[in-house]
Amino acid sequence: MKLGEILQASTDYFEKRNLESPRLSAEILAARLLNCKRAEIPLKLDMLLSEKLVNAMRRGVMRVGKGEPVQYVIGQWDFRNLTLKIDRRCLVPRPETEELVQLLLDCKPLRAIESPLILDFGTGSGCIALSVASEFPDARVAGVDVCNDALSLARENAQSLNLNDKVTLFNSVEVDLADIFEGGTLHAIISNPPYIPTAACDNLSPTVRDFEPRHALDGGTDGLDVIRYILDESVMLLASGGVVFFEVSAEDNQASDVSRYMSELGFDKINVLKDSSGAERFVTGFLADGV
Ligand code: GLN
């Protein structure tokens, strides 16, 4: 069978199942099997595939056809300039979260600090913490999660990307943050926390709802439980002038609710920023000096 034929058959199969981006998913699977970049696929359409490859492709297509995220099926995904191991232990990294990292990298007051201490709260695959460690060479980075499965994946990623001496990872339920960080020493906290309101979780697309870890999505009744928890902790942990970067839902006025809560806690220079699709997706702010 030629690559072009199997791509077409896979695309048709995904289309029949009403999956999003059918051709793209087929090409992602094929690129992984052929160990090439997706951009090279159109140049290889006449290539004859061995029976082994055809069968492997079929198995991948079956999984994606059942709604499993293609990222779990190929077992990896690119996030900024890193290729991360990705599986059901973590949320699939989203492009918006790449933009969240950019906000931190572009933050001039933070860049002006020598060896700043930065905490990624809810690190999952480690995508944020590891990107910050790789793109902000001077930074000291910690990542925490409540889930040991996610942490084991983040550790595997840190190891294989050779970043494990730059990022410390630990379980924020098993250890008290106040035991790890001296009060008033963190320069930044960054987080893509679970932020979907509980009642909305059942209405997520089946690819998300049935496969991604619920605890990485469900943010409680209004979706803001974890963000409030992080902000409450941040008041004691951050240095004065320390900065927070949150990804939030574009729905339910989350950005303005988070902004209000931040100003009640004594943050200023609070900013709501849009993602590249124009949705209010990020909230940042600096902790003002105490009284
Ligand atoms: N953006 C994800 C989604 O809509 C949710 C990620 C999160 O809760 N942090 O599926």
C-alpha cells in the first residue's frame, strides 16, 4: 500500500467518525511511524509501506478513531522548542500554554532579577517548567503537582531533555510548600491549573472528557478553586514585586473574577491578556509591597 492511499483511507475513517482535523491526525500518525517531520509527508505520498508499517498505522488509526488524543497515540508532542513524552498521565499541552510561557519570558522586571526562583504550579508533563528552564537559562525552576503519575512523567521528560539539574519537581500534597520555599523568596509563579467548572466537564469534547485526566481539568464549582488556592499561598511565598502568570478559561468571566480576587489580595498592575485566537486567556499581576 502507498502512503498516499493509507492517508486517504485514514482521513475518510476519521471524517466518518466526525473527528476534528482528520487529515492532520492521519499525517501526524504517519510522520511518527516514518520518523519524519509532518512537512515531509506530502513528498512521500508514493512511498510503498511495508505490511508492518501498514498494520502499525491501522492500530494507531483505530485508537484515534475511538476518540483518543493523537498525542497519546504517538506518545509525544512538541511544546515550544521541546519534544515531550506525552501519555495519559498528563494533560496534552495546548498551544495557549506556549503563549503563557512567552508572557513570563517577556516579563522585563523578572528578566532583570539574577537567578530568579520560579514555580510552575500543576506541572503535568512538565511542559511549562521545562520550557522555562530551557529558555530562561539563568532561572531556578521548581514544578509541583498533586499527582504522582504526572510527576513521574515530568521527571522522565526532565531526564531525557537533560534538564533535571535545572528543575526540581515534587508533590505539593506530600510536602508543604512552606517547607520547601522560604517565605517571600519566589520571584514568579506560573500555572495552567485545572479551570473547567465541574458541571461543564461532562460537556467537553469526548477526546478531552474521556481520555485526559479529570483532575487536570476540573477546577471546582466555578472552575477557580485551584487558582484561589495558588493565590492564597502566593501571598506568603512571593517576594514583594513577585509576579504571577495564570492561564484561565475564556468563558464565565474567569479573567475578571481572577483579577478581582488578585486585587483583594494586594496584587497590582493586574493585566488580562488575550490568546492568539482573541480570547481573554491569561491574567498576570505583581504582588505589591506589604503595609
Ligand atoms: N484548555 C483545556 C481545555 O479546554 C483545559 C485546560 C485546563 O483546564 N487547564 O480542554
